[in-house]
Amino acid sequence: MFTSLHGEEEITEDLVQMVLRDRFASSFEPYVLRRATGDKASWRKVAENTGVTSEVIAEIEAIITKERDSLLQAEYDYVFGRHRISDNSPTYVWESERLQDIHQLNGFEGVDTSSQQQCGQ
């Protein structure tokens, strides 16, 4: 069973981002950038606001419902196997490299991570 410090809502958000990353790549970056602004809207609303169609949103919902456990297990296996990350929040990985600071990336310089920094404390 998979759990999260911030509950099922966080797991769902993780699943949405994994599905966007792996199956709808052109929507991933706009979605993550919007979410990183602190937008507290539901994932569906954030997706809609970044141009994800209602058909794709429905497909994402179906995928995360049907494949929930296998998606989470595969992600855990990859992250632990590749980066030895088991429970470090927040931990950033970009293009298969572990980062100490997300602000090192173009496009993330102005992102406020103060609430994320509190997760690890």
C-alpha cells in the first residue's frame, strides 16, 4: 500500500504528473509550471487552464484509477533504484540528475518553494 505525508490528494497529484510526463509530454511542463506557482485548484482545473483537453483529462482519470498501484510501484522502483531516494521531500530530479535546488533550472528561477521547504523539516 502506498501512502503520502499529505494524504491521497498528494498521491493523486503525483499520479497526474507521472501520467502527463509519460503519456502526454507536451502538457507536462505547462502543468508543472502552473502548479509550481502555488495554484491550489484541483488537478483537473489546472490541467484545463494549461490547455489539456477534456478528453485527455478523462483519459488521465481512467489511467490513474485503473493503474494506480502499478504506476506508483514502477515510479518507486525507478527512483529508488536510480537515485536511492526513498523518502526525501522535497527532492528534485531533472533529466535523470538529482538537484539540490530547483532554482538552478531555466524557468524555475522565480518559483517560490518556501512551502515545499517546510515539508522536509
